[in-house]
Amino acid sequence: MPITDPFEDFGDVAEIARGLDDPDPAVRRVAVLALAETADPDAVPPLARAAADPDPDVRRQAALSLGGFDGPETAAALAGALTDPDRSVATAAAESLTELKDARAGDPLLPLAGHGDAFVRAAALRALRGLRLPAALGPAVAALGDPEPAVRAQGVGVIAYLKREEALPSLIAATRDADAEVRRAAVGGLAFARHTSAVEAIAAALYDAEWSVRETAAEALGRAGTAESGEVLIAALGDATWQVRQKALRSLGRLKLRRAVPTVLAALSEEMASLRKEAAAALGEIADPAAQAGLEGIANDPDPDVRKTARWALARLAA
């Protein structure tokens, strides 16, 4: 006898939802999956009910399934699941919350930014980041004083997404946080600001003890910096970590700094092909005729991407 899906003949949400009352958790879980597959907004109330099911596997599946829906009822159900005593359920809710786009989702999430559990606080802030709610600025700034680095990092993310100039002092202070990930997030978050104090904080981060912070700073200066940022970026081409050198090359090209050409030309001799390619690309962006001989020297580089980029850069010089 062939095995059949008990819900395969039903497309009606109400009919499928009856499976949530079955005494067998496996049947209830199948009902949750079937409700999600309908993609019908009417499935949200029964899925929200399933998020409070006695069985953690059913609750976890409901939390995952709610990620395919939006709206305040979805947000409320996921906010409740975020505080579930079973961490697998809470983790599923945290992931689904990042999919929310409806600003009304902020109502149940904002209070959770001050929850007693650091996991909940961080997840709530992470979800609020994408909503870009002005009301989230206060909780996010408060989160920068949280004892947990993960919460502070998410607070930085909210502030960075809001791009509010009045929050610049908080972001700048976070570039000096004890935790490297918080510092990295803060430096990246400052890239939107063209304010002198923000650029100075990013430049200072090029001397951070953690290479990932320096890498982010090198990239951020290409977006937020000006010609005055050139000296620290040129110095960064001597960094011991190749990722930092790569981002510094990219930013020097974006800023089109002619005075950087001699140092960028030296990077054409880097052992890593990706760095030679980045140097060639930067020279093409700067388009200084002084780079022609150096670019001609790698036009037949062993690496095809380097050759292609060098020839593109030479064409830019000739234009």
C-alpha cells in the first residue's frame, strides 16, 4: 500500500490546521509544514498557535515556518518564541525574525531589547536593525553599555542602519570597545558618515591590534574618506595581513589618489595574484600615466585575472 501524505488532498488552511489538534506531535509537525506550503496569510494564526505547542519540535518548525510570512501577528508570535525555554526554538525564531520587513513588527520587539537573556536582547536588536525604526535608536544606544559583546555588536548594527548623525558619538566610542567584533562593526558603521570625527576614528582603526578591524577600516575609508585619508591608507599597504593590504589598495583606487601611485606600483610585485590584480585595478582607477610602465610589466602575468585587469588599466590610461 503506498504511503500518502494525510494533507495532500487539502489546500484549505482551516482543514490543514485541524492537524494541530492531533495527539501525535509528528502529525502536528506535518500540519505546520503543510500550512507553510500554502503561503496563505490565513495560515499565520494557526502557525502562531503551533509556536506555543507542547512539543519543542513542533514549536521549532512553527518558528521556522513563520519566517515565510510578515505582519504584526507573525512578529508577535516570533517574539514569543524568541523567549522559548528550548534554545533550538529560540534560535529558529531569531533567524525568522530577520526576515521581517513590516515596521509594525517593532512593537513586540522593542521591549525585548531589554530582556534579561542576552541571547534574546541580541536577537531582538538584530531583527530591529532591518526595520530601521527611529524608535530603536534609544535601545540600541543603551545596548552599547551591555556587558555582553554580542548585544553591543547588534546595538552598533541598529545605529549604523539608522544613519542618524546624532548617534555618531556613540559609534565612535564603540570603535574603542574591548571586543574586536564590536569595534569592527562600529568602524564599518561609520562608513556612511563624511564627518571629520568619523573619518578620524576609522583612520585610527587602521592601527587596531585585530586584523579584521584594520581590514574593515581600510575598506570604510574608501567610502567615507577623502584625499586626506590617503597617508594612512598608503601606510596600510605595509600591513602584515594581506586582507588589509587588499582593502587598502581598493580604497586608494576608489579615492583616485595620485600620490599613492609609487606605493601601489610596488604592490604589483606581491606574491598573491589577488593583490597584484587589486593593485592593477587601483592604478586603472587612478589613471596616472606614471603607472604605464609598471602595468605593461604585468600585462603578461601568469595569472589570467591579473593580465585582464592590467590590460583594462592600460586602456584607462590611454583613454
